[in-house]
Amino acid sequence: MLFIFRVIIVVIYSILVCVFGSLYCLLSPRNPKHVATFGHMFGRLAPVFGLKVETRLPPGAEKFGNAIYIANHQSNYDMVTASSIVLPPTVTVGKKSLLWVPFFGQLYWLTGNLLIDRDNRAKAHGTIAEVVKQIQKRNISIWMFPEGTRSRGRGLLPFKTGAFHAAIAAGVPIIPVCVSNNANKVNLNRLRNGLVIVEMLPPVDVSQFGKDQVRQLATHCRELMAAKIAELDKEVAEREATGRV
């Protein structure tokens, strides 16, 4: 019964946000500030799933300026966990096929996110160039998932290098965002599904990495994130075990 109730609430809420959000965005279409606004609105669904989401920002995060944010990508629940920490004006990079998802696809485009052809490997370099162009032209930040796919409980997957190529080319820092493990955490028939911590790390200066050191930059960022995620997972486990959620 709880499962059905949650599904109904999520579906109705999501459709209303997408429909009225799209109408609202028509007043200033493709404004990148909309992404954070509606990301936070979807983040409000966390309690419906029985999750408590705790977000942590480093001092002065609002003044970091243009950057490429990278986050670990675990499941569809990232939509209600990681989205809670997005800062404006940040947009994401998604597949062109998202445009055809009823209600959501239209909001995704109107909020200013970038749509790319991920299935065409020949266009990979063009995608990086487009990301760099958008950062410079629209004065925005970009949110990317360097794993390239959902990890689904397999831990932090190897990083692809696109985000790091773009950061070096655009001359902007990398800002890692770490989300504690939520794989298999949500049981829609269970009232409470525990704690998820989302923590933003300080910017990583890319100026010390040349174009031929992209892999080293990716490895460095992955090591930072792996260590922080392990730290967050330990904290979550201890707090859940002692009831300090």
C-alpha cells in the first residue's frame, strides 16, 4: 500500500512540476538559473521516498564562479539526492532522447540544459568543444557524471575523460560532488530508508595539468571522490546504527 501511495504522489508531483515549470520557463526560456530551481524542487521528493538528504557545501561555494561539477552517478534516485546541491547557474549534459520524455523532456530543455548525441562516438570531440563554448558564451557551469553511466551498486566506476578535457580547455576548475551510497537503499514499502549525505568538495585547480595530462587529472579527482565517499558511507552507517539520522 505504501508503495502505491508513493508512486501516485511522485507521479502527480512530477507532472505538475514539469507542466507548470515549463509554462514558467517560457517567460525566460533556456535561463540556466532554472536548473537549480527545479533541481531543488525534485529534491523535495526525498522525504516521500523515506530519505533524509543532508547537503554540505564548502565555505564560499556560491562564489566559486564557472566550473565543471562532477558527481558519482548511482541510480535514478540521484534526481532527489544530488539535485539538492546544484548551484545556479549550472546546467547538465543529457542525451538528445530526453527531449522526447513526456513532460520532463520539455522542462529539461527549457531550463537550459545541453542535449547531445551520446550514441555517436564520432561526435565526442565536438561535444567537448560545445561544452567549452557554452561555458564561455553563456557564463555558466556544467554538471557532468564522469562515470558515463549509473553504477548501480558497483562502487565508483572508472572515469571517462570528457569532463576533464573540457575543464582544461575552458580554463575552469573541477568541483567534485560526492553522494553517499544509496544503492539498494530505498525500499518503497518501508517507511524510513535512512540517510544520504551529499557533499561538495573544494575546487580542483586544473591549471597545473596540461592537455597531455588529462588522465592524471581524472585519476586525481577520482581518488579524491573515492576517499570522500568511503568517509561518508562510514559516517552514514555509524549514524544509522546509533539512530542519529
